[in-house]
Amino acid sequence: MDNKPNFSEFTYDELLDAEKHIDKDIYPERYEAVIKLLNDPEHLPQPKKEFAQDMEVSKYSTFWPRFWAAAIDGILFALLLYIECLIFGVEYSAQDKFLQALNGVQFALYAIFMHGYFGQTLGKMVMGVKVLNHDTETKINVKQALRRESVNLALNIAWVLIILTVAATLEMTGTISVGLSYTVIGFGILAIVWGVSEFVTMLFNDKRRAIHDYIGKTVVVRT
């Protein structure tokens, strides 16, 4: 009795499942029939197209993995900052703006190094997402990673300098000028606008690219 399945009646997903599970050494004819149907452009073209579209959408659905990756990296860097404070005898405080700004610079440099050499931070490794070149979807280099992170790095360096200027001014005069006050307020607004713009941009394009991805010509994909 011939129990050979009628593969021509299989859906596209069923054919893919059959390709995966058929023992091609024991059933070479069946495996060949499945491969032939999968490669036949006339066989189930619409399901194939829909499957490819679903895979494409899933590939770029990285908002939540990136969110949790950032949370993981943030926790790691909070611990790193705490350890650095212990080593250098500095009192740790989550409210210390200078320490947090300095930590932001460290984080930006870490992101440049990790993305430039590995395409992933530790958080992204855990969450299974990776930064690639947008045009070729190949590994990025350090120069591209630097361009991608350039705004965040510049903002954090600028914040460190502003805080140092405020501290020095208070130390020398006991007060800060109106111009310096406006600088602090203006910088805070700029940082908020940048953060919101990143978030909004990511939500309103198919590949979930934030502004820094457009600057770096990168895209984040599931691995």
C-alpha cells in the first residue's frame, strides 16, 4: 500500500514543515518532490508572498526587544557606575546629574564599540536583535557605529560640560547668570525633543528605524 503523501495538496507552511522533517536519506523521492513544489513559482504563489511578507514584518518587529535590551544595558551601567564610585571613593547617587551625565558618555562609547565590533550590545545579545547596515544588511563598522551614536554622545558630553560650568560658576560667584540658566533649560528641552523624536520615528516606519538609524544608515533586525 502506497502511503506517500500528496504533497501537491499541501499548503506552503505544510511544505516548509515537510522539508524540515523529512529524512531525505530514507525518503529521497519525497524530499525531492517537496523541494520541487517549493521552488515552483506557479505553485501557491500567493501564500508564498504572504509568508515572505510575514517574515519581513517579524524580522523588523524590534521595538520591545530593543526596549528591554536598553533596560538590561541600563541596569548594567548603573552597576558599573556604582562600582566606579566605590573604587574612586565617590559617593554614589542616582540623583547626581554629573555622575549620570558621565555615565551617559561611557554608555555612548560602549554602544559605539559593541555595535562597531559585534553589532550588538550585551542587552541586544540577550534579546536577540542586531544592528546591520541598512542597504546591504551586513555588519557595520566602528565608523558607522560612531555616526549612529554621534548625537547621543554629543548630547552627553555637552551636558557634562554644562554641569561643570554651572558648578564652577556657583563656586566662584555663588550664583549663575540668566544666560546660563536659559542654556540649562534649553538643553533640557532639546534632550526631551530628541528622545521623543527617536521614539515617534521608530513607531512610524515599517523597519522600526529611529533617527539615529537614519543618521548611521543602519537597521535593527531579529537574529
